[in-house]
Amino acid sequence: MGTLTILIIAALFNCCAIGSIHVFPVRPSSQWRAASEAVTLDQQELQIELGDNETIKLAFTSDEQRTVTIDFLYDYGDEELHDDPAGVIAPLNSVTLKTGETRMLDVQATKPGHVIIVCNSSDITIPQTTYTRIDVERSYALRIIAIVIGWSYFVAWTAFSYPQIYTNFRRRSVVGLNFDFVGFNVMGNTSYAIFNVGLFWIDSLQEDYLHRHPRGVIPVKDNDVFFALHQVAISLVTIVQCIVYERNGQRMSWTAIALKAAGWTFILVSAILAGARTIEWLDFLYYTSYIKLGVTIVGYTPQVYMNFKRKSTVGWTIWNAFLDLLGGVLSLIQMFLIAHNHDDWDSILGDPVKFGLGFLTIFFDVLFIVQHYCLYPQASDEKSQLQHIATKGDLTSTI
């Protein structure tokens, strides 16, 4: 009986102990600290002209009264260093802060370039998102000139399709406009629009991008989205013209049809894989951008060959080449200006695809101009020349 009494008392004691655990939960102090402490910088982007000084506010908040010491690392992409090897800014000294205290960091620009300063401390865990990207430029005036040039080539590339649409409308004919060229433009512009719209408007894709590139910047701006959607609309208008206007038997070549079918299949399969979570949707966006690059490389060739085959540029407006050439030249000028202003030639040499495509665009535009004015100068009677072209045989696009 005494043993039974002892067991009952022990059971009641255990029940009370378990109940007390539920009523008064105990949480490790480290978890409270992680949820209530933060080191912050008031700017993530800072542009400074060479020789100038700017300030960044550093703050420490906590539910507890404590002191932390913060030093600064210099992030150059591959590694985080305690010293700035490029010397873009004057060295920043370590800072000791108490709870609720702020400190103004004096940032002095000493050399053109880019650097990311990262907060580091052995007293507190600081997330990767606590950083400031600093751009030191030679001249504010050069930055303004580069911005103006950027908008200028944006306007040129936005407008370059209108002369062809007007030419088709005026002639009520698309004879001389290569259908392969049009088809490649549709696929390239659609791929470009998918990439820009996805990365600009879909929050989950932006989160994925920043997760992969914690200190990166979303590379798509509002003007990129407008340009891409505008080009898709222009391409669709051109397709409608190709359907309703006179075309004298012109059609796409089987080679181009096969290439475009492969491209669209690649996009469709990639979308299915992303929907099945075999790949990430962000990877799908990158794949569409690769389609755009491929189309840019091969897209001009059909029109060049068609002009050569017909020994004429009638039906294809030279203003396309002028505006495209203007946009290409201005874009390269802007790239060189930005590289010089920030002493960042890797922005050009480090992206050979973009740089090469710029020169490729200029090469084809110059070739179009040579065809139009030197090799196949237009006759004064466009109507008779068109009749002559139409009698030379099948106008099937060929690449």
C-alpha cells in the first residue's frame, strides 16, 4: 500500500511538471536575441563623384542592453576581403555600438570603380542583405551624358520597325520583306518579353533571383519591359501585313521553319519542366534569353541573302538599318562611357556576348546600307522593278 501511494504521488508530480512546461514555456535566450537584434545601413546604393565624401548611417538595435563591434569587408564577387585592394574608397575603421546607438560612416571616394562594403561582427549574426554598393565615378556630367545616350538608343531601337510597317502599308505589299526575318523577330521578341516581364513583375521570380544573387540588382527596368512588349506588338502587326498584303508567293523557308520549330519546342519543354519543378522558373527565364541571343545571331542573315538573291532591296526599307545602326552605335558609346567613368572595363570585356552582338548588329546594318546604295541601287521606277523581281522565280525565303 505504501508503494502504491508513492507511485501515485510520483505520477501526480510528473503531471504537474508537464503542465508547468506548457503553461510557462522556456525559450533559449539565443532565439530571442536572433529575433530582436539587427544591424542596419540606411543605403544599399551609393554613387559618389571622385574626390567627394558621402555618409552612411549605421545603426544597432536590440531588446537587450549590450555592445557590439562591427568591422567592414570589401566584396568583389569572388571573395570578401578585410582590405580594399582596388582602393575605391578610403579604409573604414571598426565601429563599436551600444544598443540604440547610430554612427555616421564617412565614405571618401579615392578611385573610380565599384565596391560592396559588408558588415561583419563576431558579436552578432548579420545577414548577407546588410551591405552598401558604392559606385565611384569620374564625373557626374559623364553619367548624365550616358543616360541621355541610353534613352536615345532606346528611342532609335523602339522606332526602327515603324518605317517597314509604313512601307508595307504604302505599297499594300510585302514583296521584298523576308518572311524568315519576320519569323525570327517574332520568336526573339517574344522570348525577350517573357524574360523581362517575368523578372520585373513576378515577385517569386525576383525572390529567386535575389536568393541566388544576395547582393545583386534586378537587371530589368520598366523601360526594358515597355520595349519588349512594344516589339512583340510591332512584330504581330507585321505578321498581319504579311497575311493581308500582296506577297507574290513568298513564304518561309523550310530551314527557318525547322529552326523556329526547334526554338519554340525548347521554350515549351522548358516551361513544362519548370511547371513540374524539374528546373526552376528562373532557369526557364534564362533559357528564353538564350533563344533571344541565338535569334539575334541568325536573324539578319535571311534578309541579307534575299537581297543578294534578288539583286535588289526594293520592299525592304533602308530606314530599318539606319535606326538599328544608330541604336547599336549609341549603345556601344554608352558602354565605353560607363566603363571609362567607373574605370570598369570588365563591364565590356567581361560580357563578350553582349559586346559581340553589338558589333554584329552594326556589321549587318552596314552590309544592308552597302547593298542598298552600292551593290543594288534602286531603280527610279519601283513598280517596274518589282514586276521584274516577281518574274525572276520563286521568292521563297532562304537561309
